[in-house]
Amino acid sequence: MEDEKSTLLIVEDDLDIADMLNAYFRIQGYEVLTVNWGEDGIRAAQTSSPDLVILDIRLPDIDGFEVARRLRSMRRTKDLPIIFLTEKRERKDRLTGLELNADDYITKPFDIQELRLRVRNALERARRGTLTNPITGLPEGYLVDDRLRVCLIEKEWSLMTISLRNLDAFRETYGFVASDDLLRAVSIMLQDAIRENGNPGDFLGQLTPSDFMITTLPASQPQLKDRIHRRLEQSFDYFYRDQDRASAAVLKQRLAVEIKELSAGKKRFKDLDGIKMEVERMYRPGAS
């Protein structure tokens, strides 16, 4: 098996090839979405958030190059790995693919084993490249895991999860740009709080789009927690329009911060999976 968590989007108008790729990659453990038209491929990439696109260039409506251009122009799909699959062999076509930041370019007929390896390698490159959050610039993914591994061996540490509640409702009202501005402002305020009330070795990372994590020393944790809670709660009003601050509907789903803590003495963890499960439980809504 390759990676059971990865989803591939195949945009291919040859039904025989599309069915073959669908069946083959499902056997390899991938989730697979298949569409036959370029416009459908763009919609599927936006709504389904695949991890990689296998994209034919010759399509019935718009060509694969136009599909790639539009995916690269959209915030949600601008970094999506793309492998072109095509009968075209001309140098200018390869150059066009490179200009669109394609991850690979495979001509038909192709070796399915080679395509499998190219897909695997493109996904690995994408994972290595996403060590920091594109909006806040904070460490995430493997870097957060590395910090949790440090907690497994250190004797003294305190960990906090900082969760923004009702971020989805805020985004629905004000849009992605305002939501991204809010997240960047929150990350700056968290960094300022660590600078003023934390320690040089403290770590700030991002767990999900609305959840952050800080590790610090136990002696610094209470003051740091209090400073973060007060600063964030006081700042949220600035992100609402004046007329919305007194709206009952908005107040019902107003932004709020929830902070939970875990320390070295509370639980013993045998491995990374154990501490990750506990951290995940902490930032889930409704968790005690």
C-alpha cells in the first residue's frame, strides 16, 4: 500500500484509461475521484481538496493547460501537485507544463508502475514542502510532531492548545480574506505573548486552521495562558463591522478562544501516537 490518506483526482476523457487508473490506484490504497471534462476537474479540485491531480491535456471542453492555469490562480488549489498525462511530445508542450509548475509530465503510452512511483514521489515532495502554514507561517505537520517527541523525553513541560471557536461562522459572514487576516493577527499576538511572558525555548505551532499549540515551562504556563486569553478576547471585536457587534445573530456565534493545558506530570505517554491523540482530544469542541 502507498498512502491510504491521499486522494487523487484523475481528469481524463478516455474512459478506458480513466477506469484503469481508478481501479489501479484504489488497489494501491488511494482514494480516487475521476472526471472526464476540464471544467468538472476544476470544480472537483475546489470542492474535494485532492492531494494530487493526474491531468490529461487533451480534453473535450478546455485543455489541461487551461485547467492547470485556473487551478494555479485559485487560493485553494494554487499549490496542488499536478502530473500531466498526454500524447503530446513536443518540446513546447513540455515547456508549457513547466511554466505552470507541473510536478511531472508523462506521455502516453505510459508504464503504470512508473506513474505510480511518480505519484508517490510528488506526494512526498508536497508533504516535505508543507512544514509551515501558508497563512500564518507557523510550524505544522512534521514540525509539530517533532516537538511532541521532545515532550516525550523531557521531564518538565507544559502544553497548551489555543482554539478559535466559531471561525467557520466568521468566515461565512466575512469571507476567506478576512478569515486569513484574523489568523495572521492571532499568530502575531501569540508570538508577542511568548516573547513577553514565555521562555526562549518555547514552541508555537499550528494544529489545524483554527487550533494552535504552545509548549512552555510549567512555571510560565499560568501567566502565559492568562495573557493570551485576555489579549485574544479583547481583540476579536476589531474584526467585526460596527453594526454587527450588537447583532444578536452575530453575538450568538461570536469568535471565542478556548485554552486547555497538559503538563508532564498529568499523564505518561509511551509514544508519539499517544500524546497526539491526547492533544487532539484537547482541542475538539466539547472535550473536557
